[in-house]
Amino acid sequence: MIRYRYPAMLAGATVVLAALLANLAFGATSIDLRSVVRALLAFDADDYDHFVVVYQRLPRALIAVFLGATMACGGAVLQGLTRNPLASPGILGINSGAMLFVIVGAFIFNLPMEWQGVAAIAGGLFGFVSCLFVTRMTGMSKDPRGLALILSGAVLSMLYGSVANAIMLASPSRRSDFLSWASGNINHVYVERLMDFWWLGALGLGLLMVLARPLTLVTFGREKAASAGVDVSRVTWISVGAVVVSVSSAVAICGPIGFVGLVTPHIVRPFVGASFARALPANALIGAAICLLADLAARTVFAPHILHTGIMMDLLGGLVFAIIVKRYYLSPGVREASR
Amino acid sequence: MPLLTCNDLTVSYAPSAKPVVDGVSVQFADGRFTALVGPNGCGKSTLIKAIMGFLPASSGSVLLNDTPLHGIGRRELAKRVAYLPQENYCPDYITLGELVELGGYARYSLFGGPGERDRALFMDALATVGLEGMASKPVNALSGGQRQRAWIAMILAQDADTILLDEPVNHLDVHYQYAILALIRSLTQRGKTIVAVLHDLNLTSAFADEVVMMHDGKVVSHSDTRTTITADNVRRVFDFDADVFIRDERLVCLPRNRTDVVT
């Protein structure tokens, strides 16, 4: 009856596993795969390679997996709900809002680290809601391509980012703690935050999976979904909340790393379709793989210098952004023809 | 026994504005195909949307088998009444099989999905609309006529006894208009109650059992096609002189004078 695309899922899982092993094996020193596997399964505290794998690379890899899964699922849901190919947590103000609140909380209210997760979620929600608010103010919210939404999000993201930077730069003694986080960086020391906040991401993704079917119906339009039996407002707001919580928890861990949320849904959709029951797991897998590879690239491409993963991602993402703009915005015939 | 009843239903888009549906009382007969006709802006679509609860009624009520239809929750309403909007949007890459499966959403539990009975119903829905074996095709890759049948299959998968359709043959060529209306008409033989907004009076007379003719938010006439589609009613509601005649037991309605119809 339905296209079960187990082969696609299996391929996705294989890609993640390969990316994970590559991430763990390559770096300043290359470690052969057998040692990597042995380090994971039979850790030897006296073996330096094992130490590198388990205490330096594995934490980074786990953060990358968490980041990729939450951002990609968030992007898929936002693209579906807004019907806009450019929608993603990074562009609709969630990332920058979360970052702003974390910085304000830490620098102005001296929030301890455990509370930064709460600040990030409040900020993510603030960022997204303010983006919707500004879109409405432009009076163009009925504009079919949702350009106003994307532009409001981009403008607010820049605004929040610059305010956060200004606050950081104003206190030279403490800014070094946050400067690298604020540009989006995966660092093995952030693994403590992963321990603190991982359950928020898991909760958000779990909620989205439970709502997968009604959420898919909502992407058909309000009346269509309601007539099929969906409580549209409730499903929309719970899933937006789940996206904000999971994405903001990722921002709380490694800063605003955006483009994986924009790019992954476009890569995944042609293979597994637009039904969230399969699109969400596939996005989580491929998003994780992309972040693992981006992290690997950030560590190795410009060796011995280590780039911030966020910068690496922006490099890749900028390119893909241009392709999406060209495909969906500059060639009006494409989408109409595909209807 | 009448199934779907509107009692003195009034709907306005703004509190002070003139009502779009103005005190409409109408009963849609069980197991019949009722066509809603009338000029643009007469309140046909608004009536359907008010029945679905998409627009709040400022007064009046909608009853299904003598129980109020609103306030029972979306899920319960979806089990009883299905609706096909005038314009339907399907996200890219959604397949026909997925579309039909989503149609049955109201019957699924929070963590469950379709069961044996549901799957049998999906196969039956696809066979009914003549799209069997195409479940793995993306909906947006289907032709216009096929796509309209796909939406009807989704509604059949919903398994509601009452089906409301808003201009179901819009944008279709004549062949598909006939095919879709014949399909919709055949559903009454399965005990479905059909209410469809239609524009073409000849299509209406060819396929519908009953006609509700609306004008300015009010029901002007409600009866079988021959009683409702008369030269007098057409003059009054559509503002042109019509020749209405019966040929081979079928009602035909054409403008009397080609230059007479002024905008």
C-alpha cells in the first residue's frame, strides 16, 4: 500500500555509521579503524589512541549527531509548515534568539550553566515568535512565496546576533569563554552541556515523531487537515514548540550552527518523501552524518589549524542556499510546472 | 429521513457586515446527491464551510441525525462528514498511497496506524476511483483528472457517510467533469449523502437528485432538478432569460438569446 523505503533508511544508517567511524578515525593523528572500534568496545586507559578517540573525538561526534538530528528535523518541520523551501531554524530566528538569551543570561544576569538551556529555549521561542510578528507587521504574510517571512527572519537573526556580540565584546574579561561558542563551534569540552541538555532534544524529537501523521496533514493546509480530523492549532503549536526546544538545546550546547537545518531536508526529501513518519528519522540520520563530516572537515581540511564547525557549515550552506534561491525563487516556472 | 440539517444558519465575515449566509434552513436528504447552485458570492461555499465549522455561525445550528454537529471535536466530525475544498494542495513527493492513508487519520490512535480493515478500505477507495495499482505514484505527478480522483479516494478512506464537495469539477475538461460527477453520483448507491457546489446547470440536471438554489445568502428553491431549474428561477437568480426544455427525459438549460446576457 505504502512505499516502505527500508532500503533508503538502511542506506541512511550506513552513511551515518561510516561518517561516525571516519570522524573518530581521522584528525591530527589518524587512528586505524580496528583501534577505533576497540577503543569504543574495550577501552584501554593506557592506550593514547584510545584516549583520543573516547575523550576527544567521541564527545565531538556525539554533539555533532545531536546537533544534526535536531536541526535537520527542525528544518524539515518548518519547511513543511511554512511551505517555504528556505525555512529553517537558523533563518527563522530560533538559533539567534537562543544565542541572544544565553549571552544576555550569562553576561547580564550571571546565570549558571544549567540555566543556559532554559535561557536558550526561551530565546528560541522569542526569536521565532518575533519573526512571525515582524512578518505580520510587513502586511505581506499572505505573500505566497513567504519572502516576507524569510526576510524578517534574516534581518532579526542579524539583529540578535549583533546585539549578542556587542554584549560579549563589552566585557573583555569574560568574552573569551563565549566567543568561540557564539560562532558555532563543536568542542569536546562542551560534552558536559550535552549531558545536561540531551533529553530536551530527545523530548522534542519524540514529540514530533508522535505527531508525524497529523503534522503531515497540516502541510496540506488548515482546512484539509481539519476536515480529516486534525486539531490544527494544537498540532501546529506543539510541534513548533518541540522544534524550538530541541533546536535551542542544541544551540545551548554548541552555539548557533544553522545551515544543516536548511540543507538536509532538501537532500532527504527526494529519497524518502514528504511524509514526516519517514522524513523525520531520515532527516535525523542524514543531518547527523552531515554534521559529523563537517566536523571532520573543520578539523582536517586546514590542518594544523582547526576551523569552527559553524564556519565550515556556513561555507557549505552558503553554496546550497544560493542553489535553493535559484531553483525556487529565480525561476518562477519551476514550481508551477511541477504542480 | 433527513440526515444533515441547517437550522436558520447565519454567517457573516464581520459582525456589522451583511450576512453571506442569511438564515438558511435546509435539509440534505439521506443517500441523495444534492447540488448547491447559485451565482458567484451567493453563499454556497460559505454554507459548506459553516457546516464544516471553519466559519463561525452568528446564529442557527447544524444537526446531523438530530444531534449538533459542532462542539463534538474535529476527530468525531471527520468520522461523520468529509469535505473536499475547491483548491487542494499536496506537498511534493507525497504518494497516492500516503494520501489515502492520511485520509483515515480520524480513526487512528495516537501511537497506532491503519489496521487490516483500514487497509482494505484504502484498496477499495483506490479501486472505486480507478487508480488501483498507482499507490506508489507521487500525487503531483498525476494528471488533473487523476489528481481529482486521488482527492476523492482520500475522502473515501475517511469513511464518512456525508461528503461535502466544493466545485469538484472545476478546472477539469468535459470528459473528466462527466467522469468525476458519475463517480460522485455512484457513491450514493453506497449510502453516502453527497452535497456538491456546482456551477453548470446542465451538469446538475444530468447528475444530481436534488438542487438547492441560492441567491443573496438565502435558499430560493429546493426540490428535484425539474422543479428547481425553471426559466423563472434562472431569470431571478442568474439574471438571464433561459430556454429550459426536456429532451429524452433530460432537462436542458440554455440562454434564450446569445446577446441578451449582459454583465
